[in-house]
Amino acid sequence: MRTFNAVIERDPESGLYIGRVPGWRGAHSLGTSLDELERNLRDMLEMLLEEGEPTLESEFVGVQTIRVT
């Protein structure tokens, strides 16, 4: 079992959820709901892993909240 972090955003115009795995080129997908996006991301990751071990360009560290006045 492998675990990957995904960054998820929602496009305000289309309402679609967009997920991507930071540092892994081509590891992204869309969904109309969070559940659909999770399924699509899982399918995409399984497909990419069939091609071999990923070469990550960076490592996901986290999210930080910045306040400005």
C-alpha cells in the first residue's frame, strides 16, 4: 500500500474539483465531487505506478496559513 498527498482546489467558474500530487509531473485529475475526485486520483495514480516508480520533482511538506493586513 502506497500513500500520496494530494492538493485539492475548486475552480470557481466550473465548480470542478482539481487534485494534483505535488512534485509528480502528470499526476492530476478532476471531479465534480470530492468523492469522484478521490476515485479519479486513485485510478490515475494506479495507472502511473504501472509505468514504474515515480521520479518526484519535489516533496510535499504542508500548508501554511499566512495573515496579512
